[in-house]
Amino acid sequence: MKGFTGMLKQAQEMQARMENVQTELEAIEISGEAGAGMVKVVMSGKGDMKSVFIDPSIFKSEDAEIVEDLIVTAHNNAKAKLEEAVAEKMKDVTGGLQLPPGLMPGM
């Protein structure tokens, strides 16, 4: 039974580390950009968009579709960076063990 108790203790320690990582991720802000920095998006560690910056020179064009595409591209850029940051944090918690998607609540 010592093995089972040891496994239970390891699981509890891993859960505590995951909770710490979630707290750290909530404080992270990741930015993404598009159009050579003309559009920038800032996201929280949870993936919520916090702010958008649009260079005023973009509005000289009458093509709103370009601005919309740049916002989507900047958001996707920030999201990709966020996913990398989350994966790196999780690697620290799990010791490189690949966890199935959805195992960590809120991710």
C-alpha cells in the first residue's frame, strides 16, 4: 500500500502545482501584432482579449476589411504565444509528461 499512498501524494502535489500555474497564468499578458505592428492585441493568460491598439494611419484607407483582418491576425498571433507559454508552464508542472487536453481545468 505504500506505493498507492506515494502515488496519491504525488497526485496531490501535482494538483497544487497546477493551481499555482493557473494563478500565474491569470497574471500573464501576451501581446500579438500584425501589419508590422500597426495592429496589436493584448490577451490575458486565460485567453481573454484585454486591449486592441490600431495605428491611426490605417484609417486613411477606406478598406475596413484590411483592419478587420489585421485584428484577427494579431489576436491569433497572441493566442499562439499564449499557448506556447501555457505549454511551457505545464511542462514544468508535469515534468514533461504529456497530459490529455482538458485535464487541467480552465485550460
